[in-house]
Amino acid sequence: MQTPFLVVDRGILAANIERAQRWADDRGLRLRPHVKTHKCVEIGRMQTDAGASGITVATIGEAEVFADAGFDDLFVAYPLWPSDEARARVAAVSARARVLIGIDSAEAAAGWAGTGSHSTDLLALKRSQNAVECDQFPETLSGPGGAGREVRALIEVDSGHHRSGVPAELAGELAVAAEACGLGVEGVFTFPGHSYAPGEGRAKAAGDEASALVSAADSLREAGVQPWVISGGSTPSLAATGSGLKESRPGVYVFNDAQQWELGSCGPDDIALTCHATVVSHAGGRLVLDSGSKVLGADRPPWASGFGRLLDHPDARIVILSEHHAVAELAGPLPPLGSTVRVVPNHACNAVNLVDALEIVEAGRRVATWAVAARGRNC
Amino acid sequence: MQTPFLVVDRGILAANIERAQRWADDRGLRLRPHVKTHKCVEIGRMQTDAGASGITVATIGEAEVFADAGFDDLFVAYPLWPSDEARARVAAVSARARVLIGIDSAEAAAGWAGTGSHSTDLLALKRSQNAVECDQFPETLSGPGGAGREVRALIEVDSGHHRSGVPAELAGELAVAAEACGLGVEGVFTFPGHSYAPGEGRAKAAGDEASALVSAADSLREAGVQPWVISGGSTPSLAATGSGLKESRPGVYVFNDAQQWELGSCGPDDIALTCHATVVSHAGGRLVLDSGSKVLGADRPPWASGFGRLLDHPDARIVILSEHHAVAELAGPLPPLGSTVRVVPNHACNAVNLVDALEIVEAGRRVATWAVAARGRNC
């Protein structure tokens, strides 16, 4: 098989899934893993089989793929905009899965109100006919939650990443506005993305996350809305998760990557995903590999030591990355021309989204090929 | 249609193609555009219809897609490694197209020697039978170049980007080694990738490119090998191309992008590719768009002012980019929630490789959908 291609070590993958689930179980936390990392039905099943309480997705397209595969409890952890097409698609998914969405504005809340498998239009039509026909959809009229029921929302809170979300103290006000429009609110969520920082960044972000979520939940209670769900989580902050959360939504922990390795959230033995690459040149006394940004992704945060690392050469760093070249510097003799090396992408989520399939190995032997079923499902 | 999706303005695309071709024609340069930027058969046809002398590809997979679509003169501008599978695939492509490949080592040259549509193994088999049968393949036995002929090579030269390629003065030595193994050499090529630098970077790289190629061509001549092809080119260095080149291989010029805009290789009116994105939030008084790194790509060179720009708000900068969020700062009133804005990716090539299709507009009206036929063809 020609390089470059992405390989998943099933043993390490399974261990990563089990460890995170056990960690959550021990703390009485629900784990709702973010499947945007792998976009792969087989891996989602491993997560729910291990005990995950539903899954998290980033887009309606991902929700469709996983609902089609039988996943029945989905949270779209994103401030989706309620266009007509988005509403119709989410309504269709909600016919076969419980669907929660994120909101961070009253405008979005108003647009999502009344969206469900009964479909606003369909229900209006039935109502205009007669009550008997309307009885065909009894489950759509009683909430909250569950397949065939109305879509409900979590209020997104900014816990310090400063991307989307409202300040914690305004969560109650938005929840009241949403419920007044007819959109049920089940709780609050945040993404402490500032956990992607070296040094004390992970612990600080975990502290910010817990305090923002606790404040936001209080804000809901004061406004008379019960926060059934209090949801946070990111892979770097996971180990330092504070009290007050009821749910965590890590994604990258299934594979880990060079970012997690450098942040200290994992060791090299916990890395389940690598890109197999061929040494195509020794130009300039460096290693030139055929794994460029079109298979690794171009992610490089300012604190990263390079564009990716080599699993079997921990001292090596990818110093130049273009579309089909990764140039690595390392001490000692270079692996020979034509040999294969295992590259660890900086960011697993973007690498996986560049390929149609993952090659699965067990004890070094290829045992399966799994489709990246939701690859490219950006909307 | 739900955002995010990539849109190409056909009028601007056609103007970019025409302008570059005219520029090359005026200088007596052959233009062999790099199709890795668009991976799209329709755009490749526009380029050859305008007068391009063949096309450039980065991978065997791209060569296969374009050969299948009838393109019959392909240069794989990459130091391909000659695995058995690579040799067989390149041989198959060479049955229907002239194929040139890049080499930068004697080891790779030895591996590629004798590869062609006659296939080493097939020819050996035929020869071992009888001369009459061998006559069925007369066209495979006379070179150089052309479909149904042996694959030939260009020597890759490092002109200052320090990625792959040999020093110019060693090009002749490698050409002799290649020909001694039986791999025909047609000339030299380089990629002056250090043209991706602000200030004087573009002009300096163009100067380095010309001097390296002229030296390398001299080195071939001194070694008794005729440099029929002397090939360089990158979009930023194009306008400053020096003398001595016979061919240029720009890629990004068809679309342009935020990098080219910032380097000064294009103006905003020359940008043919944008990502249509929805304003999903005004969190923190900033614009939060649904176009993240899974549709724009994560490219951000140190000199870039952000992770991408907004075509209709030249002062705006994308200051945070995650997989499904682009957070932009801009002066003045924010475009309203739910409205659509046009985002210019930093790097067109990586953005296009993230989608299955491009929406084509003409005077603002959608006129076609073109497949990104070679998306994901990394090997």
C-alpha cells in the first residue's frame, strides 16, 4: 500500500477509550465523547459500548451520519444558525435520535424554537386537519428529550477561550428568552479551548471551565430554569476537571496527537494514530517524507515545536511542511531512503478529515479498514 | 444551500488563467500549471485551452485522475519514491500520457529506470517469447517522451527553499548516474518556495531560481546531457521570473488567496475562490463564522496577518480559527447574525482539498458545480 496513509492501533485506541470512561465513571461524570475527532462509526460504537452517554458532534452532517448508523443521543455542540435548511435537517435527525443543539443568542433561539421531528410545517398541517391525525404524533408533543421529540438546547458559555458563548452570568437571561420563544433549555455547556497552552494552561483552563459552568448553572436556576446538563471538556483539561460538571466531551483522547504529547496530556505510548510516510529524499542531510499538509493538516500553534513529530524518533521535529513534503531534522543516522516512518500529526482531527479511510492495525498487523464516514461533513 | 462551501467566480478564474498564459507567451516561456491547486478537470481544460503546455501534478493519484480525463502531458513535480506499486501505477499512466517525474537521488533514479507503459516485466516477458510479439510495442522502444513511451525524469534542484532537490552544481552528476541506470533525463526543475515571504522575498526567490536553474542546466551540458526542460515557477515569484527558464509551473494564480493578497502577488479583485460562511454569533463583539479549519485549512505562515481574510471587509482579520469557527475582528458594524460573508482562505490548495465540489458563479449567479476530482489523492 502506497504512503501516505493513516493508521490506527486498535489496542491503544481501546485502552484510551477505556481509561477515559473509567476516569469519568469514577467521578460520577457522564462522558459524551466528541466524534469530530474520528468521524468513524466503528470508533463511536467502541465509545458507547464502553459506557459513553451519547455522543457529541460539531455539524448537522455529522449528526446525520451517526444517526443513520443508529446513534440515538446526539449533542451538536455548536451555535448552529437556524436557516430553513438547517431546521429541516435537524428535524429529520430528531425523528430517530434525541437532539440537543447549542445556542448563544436570543436570535438563534427564536429560530430554533419548535423544531422537531413533528416538523413545524408538518405539525401545523396536521393540526389544521383533525385531532385524530394529530394523535399519530403523540410522542412529539411531550418533552423533554428523546427521539421523536422537539429539539432542545444548551446555552453556550464562554469560559475563557473567547470564541463563542455568552458570559456565565448572562446564561439565565438567554435561557429565559429561549423558553419564552418555545425552545426548551436543558442546561449549559462550554469548551475550555484555552487548555491548548503549555505550562499551567491546562489546569487554569479546567478551573475556568468549572467556575464558568457553576456560575452559569446558578444563573439558570435563579432564572427558574433547571440545568439538567452541565457540560464541559477538552482533552488537555480532562485530568484537571473541576467539580460542578455533570458531563465531559473530550474528542482527541481516542487517538492523541503531537499537540497532546507536547502539552503533556499523553505520552508517546498513548498515541493511537500515525501517518505512515516514505522517506523520499535525504536532501540537505534531512529527512524528506511524503506526508505533507494534505494528509497531516497544517496546524501549528505558536507553542508547538514543529509541524508534527516522529513516533519512533522522539527528538525529531518537522521543520518544513508543504502539501506533500514534511522535512524533519533529527540527530543520528537518517532512516534510509524508501523506508517507512510513523509520523504523529499535530492535530488528529484535521488529519483524519483529510482521508477517506483509516487502516486499523493490531499488534502491528493490518486487521481492518474503517471508513471516515463523516469526512468533509462541514455543514 | 448551507454554508460553509467554496465558490469560484468563473470570470475572475478565466481572467487569471488568460493573464498568466499571455504573460508566459510574451516571454516565450511554456506554462505548465500545477493542478494540485484546483484538482478539477474543468479548470485544467481551461488552462490547456488557453495554451498551457501540459500540466503539473504532485502525486501519482493526481496523474491518474487527469490522464483518465484525457490530459496527455504530465509532469509529476515531486521526488517520487520507486516502490513496486508506484512503478506499476506510473507505467499504467504512461500508456496514455507522456509522463515526466522528478528525482533528486541516484537511488530513486535506479528504481525508476525502465518504467513505462511497456512495463519492465511485460517487456521482459515479451522479449523472452519472440521478436515478432515484441514488435507489438514498437512505440515503447523509441524515446524520448510521449504517451506509450518510457517515463523520463527531471533533476530536482534546490534553489533556496531547502526542501528537496540537489545543489545546482551536482545536477549533471545525478543526470549521468540516472542515464547510466537507464533512466532518461530531460532537464532540470526547481520550486522557489522561499518566494512565500514578505518584502523583497519574491524578487530574491525569483533571482535564486533563475541562477540555480541556469547553473544546473550548465552542469547537465558539461556532463553531456541536453537540458531540454528548464522549469521553475511559483505564483509569488512569477512576475519577477528571471531569464534562463524555458517553463513555469505556477499553481495558486488561478484562484489567488489571502497569502497572495498579503504578499502583493494579487489584489482583492483577482481572488476567484472564496468560502461562503454564515455569521453564527457576535460573541465578544466579534464575528463568529462557521468556516473553520476543516474548510479553510489551518495554514498560517508567521508573516500572515491572520488565518484568512474577508473579501468584502479588507480590514477584517481572522484571529482565532478552530475546526468550525473562524473568529474575525473588524472595525465598524458587524454583518448581522445569519448573514453570509465571503472568506478568503490563506492557502487555496489546502482549502480546495477539503471539499468534494466547487460551486461556480458567474456575475453572482450559480451556474455549475464542478467536482474536485483529485481531492484526497495523496499518493
